[in-house]
Amino acid sequence: MPKLLFFITEDWYFCSHRLQLAAAAKKAGYDVAILTHLHAHREIIEAAGIRVIPLDLQRRSLNPIKELKTLLSVIRVYRAEKPDIVHQVAMKPVLYGSIAALFTGRCRVVNALAGLGFIFSSDQVKAKLLRPIISASLRFFLGYKGSRLILQNPDDLKLFLTSGLISPEHVSLIPGSGVDVSQYTVTEEPSGIITILLASRMLWDKGVGEFVKAAELIKKRGITARFVLVGDGDVENPKSISEETLNHWNESGLVEWWGKRNDMPQVFVQSHLVCLPSTYGEGIPKVLIEAAACGRPIVTTDMPGCREIVRHKLNGLLVPPKDAAALADAINLLIENPELRREMGAKGREMVVREFTQEIVIEQTLAVYKEMMKP
């Protein structure tokens, strides 16, 4: 039985984005394990028949001593497990796991980058300093024999190819993490006040600040609408919004903050349209795939990943990043046009069923595994 090891930073991310893939791989005959930082999802993972290997890993840490200890721990796990394939998701697992894979001899490596994130999109000094180092490391690790990179959108693919970070034969384009269209279904709009939903981690880079400003602009126009934030902050991310700020917004009545929810299909039922004004490179945001599957029109930014699931004026509207006024105008247009909302919602559902289902993503990923297992 071939051994498949996932290396992912957080257990909650594995559950939301890769658990069904892991279960499908197990069903296909793989012995599947996950190396990750545990929070509260161990029982869920083990209930799916996936072995759990805990790792003390912090995404935000740059402490060289701590990071060396983490790297050595990863090397020890790879040596002990001797996986046939490792599937490494996000920047640290890609870099640390690729080093560890060199010590196993026969290990095939699948690297997955769900968007280029902070390092490649930020203008901060730290990002600019790290960018050439990360680029050089990726150029070395992504191209060696027995490795394959999975990217989610054509913008990232073009960047990697034109920058010489990888050659075409070592990369595959798979559209996001997919969605279960039997769980995320179309429902009629709720009655009552128009509700605009932003569901994500509460990060400034997700455009939450612009969403709040847009809510203020729209309400100043005398338009009645509810603006709802769903999700928690992320202490491991330097762009996390404080709970104090979220509570302040909620208490002001400008927006409602519902916190983290585990019943997202029901949350979408309570919305009229969905917004994600992200300002950095996404893979393909899963929440937008879910929203489209539920027949909700979307307002998002004209950024890599976001524009893959939203085709302008077809199933939603694209606006420039960091432009609260343009965001407010787009939201306002959909508030005032219920028939346009219904038309866009229907087109979004059709698109997801055609291009972004969980089954499509799983089938394409298992095909990558199968190809890599060939002698």
C-alpha cells in the first residue's frame, strides 16, 4: 500500500480544504497521514481514518533557532514515515518539506501553493527582503526530479513560468479545493433587509477594512442594508484584526460580527450577496466558490484567484483593490437590482457545477498522484 503524507500548517485548514481529498486517497488505496499543528480537530481527522502526526509549527515565527528545531522535527518524521508521496501545502511546508524529502531518497513531492500571499504581494519591507530568498529557494526545490507543483489560477502559473521558478512539465493547474454542491445548494433570497456577507479570516488583507468603509458610505446614502462579518481573527497572521476592533464595529451598528461559524451553508441562506474585497494574491478563495454554489452574486476585487471564480458582470462584479468607493458602488448596484442578483447567482451555480466541484478537484489531484507513482 503506497504511503501518502500531507504536510499542512494547521489542522483546521486541512479539515476545511483537504480532508475530503485525503479520504478519497484512502479509499483509492493509500495509507494516509497528516503532519500538522494541532488545535481542536484531531478527532475529526482520525474519524476519517487519517493518521495524525502533531508538529510544533508556527506560521508567523522567524526565530532561526525555533525554525531549525521545526525543520529537524520534519526531517525526523519524513525519515520515520518513508512516504511514497508527500503533499505539502503552503510556503513553510513546501520549503521545509522539500528539504526533508531530500533525506528520504525515494520520496515524490507534490507542492501546493494556494495563492502567493504576503511574501509576493506585500510592499512591506519584510516581504521585500524575504522575496528574493524565497524565490531562490523555490527555484531550487520546485524543479528537481520527482516533484510537482499544483497552482490554483492562471495568474500564479504565468508568474512562476515567466520568472523561471519552474518549468511547465513540473506544474499542474487545479482550480482550488472544490466544493460539495450537494451541501452548498441554491435557495431563494431571504425576505427582509438586504444582507451583504463577508466570510473569511478577519484579516486586513482580506479587505475587511474596505468592506466596513463601504458599509458606511452606503448607509450615508440613506440605503438600508445589513453588513455581516463571519469569521475569527488569526493570531498567527500579522494582518489579523483585533477582537477589540471587531467588537467596536459590531457595537457601533455599522456592521454585524457573527464570529466563527461552522454552518456556512445556513449562513449563505441568510445572505443576498457575498463580498470579498481581498487585496493580496489568493489561490481561488473557497468561500467564493461556496457562495457561487449557493446561487449568490459576488462582489470581489480584480485580483489573482478572485477573478477566476467571478467573471465580471456574469456572476458578480470585480472592483479595484483598496477602493472602498468602487466597492460601495458595486454593492449598491446589486442592492437595487434583485433580478440582476438572481441572474448572476444562477450563472455562478452553473459555473461551479461545471468547473469547481469537489469531485473535479479530487479526480485531478489523484491523477497527479497516479502519474507520480509510475516507475
